[in-house]
Amino acid sequence: MNINSLYPIVYPIVAILMALGTSQTLAKGEDGSSSSSDDVEYQQNIRPLLEEYCYGCHADGASEGSHSFDALAELKEPKLVKDAWYRVLKQLRANLMPPISEPQPSSDQRSVIESWVLRGGLQLDENNSNPGSVTLRRLNRVEYRNTIRDLLDVEFDTDSKFPADDSGHGFDNMADVLTVSPLLLEKYFDAANEVITRVVPQTARAVKREQVASSLFKRDPVETQSIDTETQPRETQPRETQSPSSDRRRSRESESSLELSYYEAATWRATQAIEIEGEYTLALQFDARESYVDNVFDLNRCRFIFSLDGQELLNEEFVRQGGKKYTYEFSRHLLAGDHELVLQIEPLSSEEPVRKLRIRIDSIEFVGPNAQEHWVRPAGYARFFPRPVPEAPDERLEYAAELIENFATRAFRRPVDAETVEQLVELATLIAQDPESTFEAGIAKAMTAILASPRFVFREEAIDPTDASPYPQLDEYSLATRLSYFLWSSMPDQRLFELAATGALRDNLDAEISRMLADTRAAALVENFAGQWLRARDIGSIQINSQAVMRRETAPDPEAESRRKRFFELAGKGDARSEEEETEYQAARLNFRSSFRNRSTIDLTDELRRAMRRETEMLFAHIFTEDRSVLEFLDADYTFLNEPLAGFYKIEGVAGSDMRKVSLPPDSLRGGVLTMGTVLATTSNPDRTSPVKRGLFVLENLLGMPTPAPPADIPPLEDSEKSSEGKKLSLRESLAVHRENSLCSSCHNRMDPLGLSLENFNALGRFRDQEFGEPIDPAATLVTGEAFGNVRELKKILTSSRQQDVYYCLTEKLLTYALGRTVDYNDLPTLDKIVDDLTTNQGRSSALIFGIIHSRPFQRTQPSPTPALAGRLSSSTSK
């Protein structure tokens, strides 16, 4: 049966969901009215303070920063009024208003204004705040892959099968941006069919398949040279240099794979015993891989030979195959007994090897004997069909319903309704009735329909039916799902299902949080939250022109620049060059090539990029695993290094390729995310640092300071470099010229001091002390008035006087990630409570994690007037 036959079961529900779109994010239902006591307090206590400190720029006809209290008083729509007061509150809390150059209210006066804005302007009730609602959210690529892995114990490459997910507010699990296009809908059908076909047996008996274990292969002794271990990265590169999910995938691969280098002759042998004489198929699967080392282009060739019992079955030449997969099948009549398999590599090139080309043997299988009397249960059969298939029709239907209900309950992450089970059993029965089909094939097709269903692809939530409050609790299945996708980026496990089924999850919530954080699947929180918040996921693909970066660290050479201009002038003349000019050009050309070949530079290799990513991930994991203060994200006296990364950072005393915790010298500028290679490189331009990008990163990801969008038609920073009468300006000087433009000054006054503090680190993340021959000055003064001399002093300011800003920002980021929606003013009571807990607990990370999971937005929801998705499934498929 074709996959298209599932459309009558699944498509009507998807069409409804696509029609709903993001409209399921409901209006708040608030009238925005305020009590008379709030109005009185405003007139008596708040308005005089605003008149004293704010009206000079934001009232009586003035509207600096596009904000006017005159316009606020005229707004009719309650939501717009609240949005305006929310912006006022954020500016006030960040100490951005009033400007540092203006008279400042006392801390008590600030508190009075803040308290009224929360209660009167935003009308928030800290004991019964609106928890908000989340648009019906589909699984993103990571969540889909992990869910398939935990549901069916199979790895599915969503990166190559699905288009990239959009991001919102820095994360790719935001409900409002996880749209479903017709193309993606088709891909979900294809993925469901592919996954089930791969793992679920379609028949009760099949030809026996026996895989040759890679551990059976032994290499023939080599007298003249040792094994080129650098061509076997999974054995020699420590797992610490890989991301957590890559570790798991590589671990699974390494159990059944063997890698052979292109660069040396080698012979590997294994012996496989055959018990029964008969007709067999020998199946060989491999791919020709390459790793990019220092961007070197490798054209070495090799010959690969595969033999069975001394007879060559395959003899082919391979070059750069781009990871292409190969499958070969050889039919042979085999006698019972031992059979020798031989793999051989013969190098065919004389070029110097760069150790990156290899053939990876994915599997070698003996399939047979083909005679039906020797067929066996397919691999994994008992996992999907734990009992023999009954002969009686009624018993078969009962067994089918049992299998389908169990699988659908896990796939949908909640008990499935009887009508849906009935429909799926009908589908399975229809398939099984085909004379060429089987009971198992029918169940597999029903399972395919389940994986193609919106109830699998989307995260369905429901409220607790016993909670009649205005903002009811989620039921425990929904809570289990929120919990597992927050901490694991995957479906709930059996323990969570059992607790939800008995209504005991909330009673055991703290124990479950601790258990889940200790599980290896919690690495997903590191990889997916920290990877996006701190840009660690981007370091592998960021483009950096190392030579252009390093050129900025040398003093200008007027003679060299003159020769360079002359060379390009001559090159541009082409055939019009005179004889003397041709001689001059050829000499200049040779000199140019020679200087280019001999120029020493520091490159951001794949090895360094992996180590940088792991440095960031290991810091995050260390802080949360050891329950340390989240302020260590900004200022720590340690970091995580291996020898290559330590050498790159110019830190001595670190040997070996293993990543490990390293204590930093007291005078080190390193320590914390600000001076990690991931942040420094991903917030730079390809050819130079970017104080603007770096400053914006700190504002948005560490301080949470509001930053308006840049105005249209702003002049590029490079224009500032050209207005200096021939002198090459440093970035500090260029930014100073840039800030003279009134369109740019307000934002750059916030960003530039933060970005300039990091100018001692180039676009590669490597320390430097000069640019264009001039010393670098990292000293600056924040827009809030704090002065510092270098990034070390800045980190002290951020972790002391700006500590609350750091707490608020991290809490808002993690709450956004946990909920998959924008955090707004309704969440202020939640943010305030968690920040208070962080302050009381000296910033311990447990206060953050537990605070978010116990919060109202995580546990409760705004009731939806739309029918449950389960009801939609039944009503749609019955038509």
C-alpha cells in the first residue's frame, strides 16, 4: 500500500491545524481597567515623580526615543497601554532612564514607581497572574529526531530530511515560528514511512541476516610503518571534543563500523562461521568519507578490494567521494564452516597525505540461506510483537488493538481515545487482508499513520479536568511532556508516563527533576539551550578570513602597500603592458606568490572549533551539574581546555587532547563566556572584530537591556574609516566617528563600551594587544555610569552592580526556551519570584531550573475554547 493511502486518516486534521495557524494564541481577555485607588495613587504619588524625572523628555510635546506620556494618556486599547508601561518598566529597571547625565530618583522612589507600574499600569496579580497560552507547537528537527530515537530506538537524520527550522527570540523551538508548509507535510509522511519500514518487521519469518562484527577484523602486521591512527578519528579524537548528541551517534556507529585510511597499504581479515549450507547473499555497505583539516584540498586516491575465501568480489578505485554511500550484493553458494573475509587498501597517490580521506565500512552481512525452511524471526520482532499472532479473527483484532493502542499512547504522549484506535485497527486490517500482505505489515502501516499524525508531530496539551480555576493546571501528561522536552528535547520516558497515569507526577516533581538532570539525555539542554543562547552551535559554520584578521595586527607598511597597488595596476593592464612593465610585473608576481606562501597565520581549524564548542558546553554543564552560581557564566577562575585550545589561547601547562577543567592564572582575562572563542568568533565579522555585534550580544543575552531596532539608511561603519584623511583608524576611533551621527549615538552609547572591552581578542578569539601597530585600549564607561579598564573589570561590574540584570536576563532566556513562546509583562511576577530565589540562593542554578518548572506559566495555561485535538481527530476521520 502506498503512503498516500494514509491521507484519508491524517490529512483532514492537518488541514484544520494549518488553517488555524498561529491563531490559537488567544487574546488575554483583559479589559485593562484600573481601580480608583490605583488612579488616586497615580495622581498623588506617581505623576509627581514622572513630572520631575521623565516629563522633560517624554511629555508636554517632547517624545525622546519615540515615547511620550502625552500619547500614552490618549491610547484607547488596553494592550497598547500595557505594552507602553512595560517598556517604561524595563527602561527603569535597567537604569537606562533617566539618563546618567540627568537627576536620578532615589532607590525608594524607583521602587515606588516600579510597584505602581506592576500593580496599576500593568494590573498584575502576583498570586493569580495570567500564565499565558502557547500556540500549538510542532516538534522541531532536534525534538523529532530525539523522539524517534526514544520511541523506536533508531537514529533518523532530520538535518538532511527536513528543512531548517526558523528561530524566534534566539531559539528554534518557538511555537509561533514552527510553521507547517505543504512541503514539510509531505516530508512528515515520507519520514513516517521510512522510519517504520526500517525498524518494524513486515512479516513473521524472513531470511536470516547475520552481521559481521567489526571487532572480528584484525589487521595484518605491518613491518615498515605503524597504523595511521589519525585517519580513524572516532578512536583517537576524545569524545569530549564532540557535542553530546554527536557522541551518542558516533557511539552507535562505532559498534558496527571500521575505518580504513587512503594513505597506507593495509589488510584486514575476519572469519565468519556459516552453520547451514545454501544460497547466500553477501551484502557490503560503506561510504567514502573526508574530514576537512585546515581547509586542505586532498586528491589522494586508493584502491579498495573486498574478497571472500580468496576470491575478489570488489576491486575499485576511490578519490574524494563526498561521503557517498555504496551498497554491493554478491550471491554465493556457501558450505557450512568458516569463511574468510578480507578488506584491502592500496594507496595510489604519491602526494603528501593530509590524513582526512577514509573508507568507513558500515556493515557486512550474510543473508541466508534462502530456502524458506531456514527462515527465522526478523531482528527486533519480539520487541514489536511480543506474543504469537492469534489465528482466530476476533483474537487478532484484539491483539491489533492492543499493539496499536500501546504504540499510539507513547507516540501521542497521552492515552489515545477508543475511536482513533478503532480507525487505526481498520486500516491495519485492510492492509493485512491483501493476499500478499501480513498481519505485521498491517500493524506497521497503522504505526506509519500514527507517526504521520498531527498528534505525534504536534505537542498536544490539555488542562486538568478537576481544576475549575480561571487559569487551570495542565493535566499531568501535558506536564510530563513539557518537562521532558524542556530538559531532554524528547518525549517522556516510562517513569514519567507511569507517574502521569497515576496522577502522582506533581507529588514527585522535585525528585523527577533531579533524576532527569542526572540522565545523559539532559545533555540536550546543554546542546540546544546553551548552544543557541551562547552561539556554541554556530561556531562550526562561522566564516572567518584568518589572513585578513591577522593583517590588522601588524603595523601599516607604506612601502608594501605601494608595491601591492603597483602589482594590481600592472595586472590590470594585461596585454597592454610594455616590455619593461612585463618584467616588473613578473618579478612582482613571483614576490607576491612567495610572500603569500610563506605568510604565517593562525587558522580556526575544525579541531579548534570543536574544542571551543565543548568549552562552552562543558562550562554550562558544570555550573548546572554542580549547582554553582550562574554568575560564573560571566566570571569564573577556570575554563575547559585541551592542549590545542590552550595553545590557541596562549595558556601553558595543558597537555593532551582530552578536554578538562583548567584553573586560570589570577591575572588571566579568560574565564566566563565573554572571553570564550565561541562568543568572540560568532560575534565578529569575517575579516575583523565587531564591537557593535559583541556589545549587542552582551546587551541582549547577558544583561537583557532593551535595544531599539536600528534606523533605516544608517551609514556603514566603514564610512567612518574613510573619513580620516588617509589615516587607518582603529575600530575604537571609527566608532567614535560613527557615534557623531545622531541616528546612531543612542544605541551605540549602550553597545560600544561593552564591545570595546573585548577588543583585546581578535575575530578568531585569540588575544592581541595592538591593531595596525597601535596599542588597543579596552577601557570604557557604561551608559549606566560604571567605568572599567579592561574586560576583567567589566566582568566584576556585571556580577556585582548589574547582578540583578544578569539574573533577569538568564531567567527570561531559559523561561522563553522552556515555554516556547515570548515572555511578556504577564510573566513579570514569575520572573520577579525566580530572581528573588536566585538572589536568596546566591545564584545557584537549581533555583533557576526548579523555579521555572514550578512556575505558573510552566504548570498552568489559559483555557482554550477550541476542541481538543483528540476530538478533532475523531470528527475529521469519521467523515
